[in-house]
Amino acid sequence: MSLTCWFLVSSSGCRHRLPREMIFVGREDCELMLQSRSVDKQHAVINYNPTTDEHLVKDLGSLNGTFVNDLRIPDQTYITLKLSDILRFGYDILQSVLFFFPTRTRIL
């Protein structure tokens, strides 16, 4: 039996395993905190759909936006993340560009 594990990887190489639940992304009091002035306190949410084994991202009405592959996503609209998608929260690319990719691990 195999299980897909999804990770976000920052431009500096730091890996963040995405849990199979909803997480908030932002500057303060979030599961994934990004230290950038262009990121709101609660900027976006990443949610997991167990039926499709997919993660989805939604902007929470942030000032500087959430981007998937350099396209700004509409506020309050879930976008399904795909293999090798590039996420950007706000405009500070060096601190907040994240790569999205799955790996398969074998469960014995």
C-alpha cells in the first residue's frame, strides 16, 4: 500500500510536510508562518481533500495576493494544487516562494 506525502519546499530548501488537514498561512498565529511584510497576518489557507488526496489553496482576502504559477488566485476561491506548482504569498519571493510536490512512501 502506498501513501502520497505532500511537501512545500521554500526557495532556501526548507521542507514543510503538509498535514492531511486545513492549515493557515500567514505572518502570525498560523501553522505555516512566513516572515514577510507582504504577507498578511492570516493570508491564505491550504486544505486537504481526502476523497481526491489533493491539497487546495485559498486566499483569505489578503492585500498582496496569493499566486499559483504567477497567476493571482481570486479571493475566497479554492484552487487545486498540482505536481510542481509554485506558490507565492505576497510579493517577497525570496522568503515565500514554495514548491509543491508529492512523494510516495511505502507502508509495510
